[in-house]
Amino acid sequence: MTRADTAAELRRLHADDELLQVVNVWDVVSARVVAALPETRALATASQSIAATFGYPDGERIPFELMLDMAGRIARAVDVPVSADLEAGYGDPGETIRRAIGEGIVGANLEDELKPLAASVAAVEAAVAAAEAEGVPFALNARTDAWLRGRDRPREVWVADAIERGRAYLDAGATTVFVPGDFGEEVVAELVDGLGRQRLSLIGLPLVPPPDRLQALGVARLSYGPYPQRVTLEALQDLAGMLYSGGVLPAAIRPLN
């Protein structure tokens, strides 16, 4: 498929009634392992995981060139659409999206950091315009930090803020609205009601309903952020501890795909 075809497929997966689950990856080998599963229809990178791979904290502390290079390597290593976590756009959302498309990325998270709404809408507009100029129907997953940075407010306040911001981002051309947070079904239903079916994107945290329930509620996308990497590293640490304690490797170890 052409890049535009791949992007259109990612957009279709977000609009489909079936929940799009994307397991977040951080390098080529993790991407290939997950992409080898027949259930994988798309992948997403995790900015925190890629930053940690290179020894940087999250929050645009990693040089953009490093982040972009790894995202591009992942996109070129698999045959499914890849959405990249591009944080807040590294100071120039339009140029960041343009360069990401050049690397084969066909979707992205773009976070608002709870900045003033007008500035956040302008960032979404710049990203959408850049994709249109490249002729790519980009899947922009516009993230609002209404819960992450504003959950100390009453629930009705941060939910209303998330909906107001989300509607503005959708009006500006975003494909979906990403509201990361640890909240239950009642809040999810409020967000879907306010944004529309197949418009809400969530992260799989303990209080968030399971995938089948999210699909019934009309959620578009479910991702997992840095947690797949953390689980992987915990398994590595446990293995090392077992070997140091006199254990041996399992007799059967699956080859990497």
C-alpha cells in the first residue's frame, strides 16, 4: 500500500465499530514481536518507553532526532500502520508531523499539556494542515491532559473541560480525542456522550473497563502507554534474579519473529 493508503486504513480502524487495540512498542524488535500476532492491526509507539531506551526521562527531554529515528525504524520494520507518540510536538507540531510522515508514520498522539485552549487548537490545526499538505489522511489522536494534570478539580469540572477541548480538537480536524486517565465506566460513558461514538481514545489502566465493554460503549481506541515495556523489563529482571539464584533457562524458548 502507498503511505496514503496505510494512513486511510488507520483512520478506518479508528472509525470502525470494533475497538482498535494498539499495544505500544519502543524499538524494532518489540514492534516485530507484537506485529507478528494475527490480532495486531496497528501499532503505536510510547514516547516514555523510547526515551527510557536511550536513557532520557519523558517529556520531550530526548532529542527529537532520536525519537523520530526510532519511530521511523519501527514504521519501516512492520507491515501494519504505525501511530507515534510525538508528545506536544517538540515546539513545532506542523513540522514535527511533516517529518514524521516522511518517516512512514501515519498517525500520532499530540498532547495539549492543559495549555490555553486557543494555543492547543492552533497546534492541532497546524498538525492537520501539515498532513493535508503531504497528501496523507493522517490519524491525529489529540490528547488532552484534563485528567492527568487537572484531576484535583471536581470530576464534573475536568470531564467538562475534556469534552470542551476534545470537541474543539475534533472541529480542528483531529481523528480522535485521547483522554488518558484511571476512571471507570460512568466517566467513559460521559466522555463518549460528549464527544461522540468512535471518537474517544483511552489507556488501559486498572479502573478503565475491559476491551469488550469499551467497544460496547463506543470507544474508538485503547492503548497501553509505557506499561508493556515495564512488564517486559520486570520479566527480564525476574529472569536475571532466577539465574543468579542458580536457575537455568527454560528448555524451550520461542524464537523472535
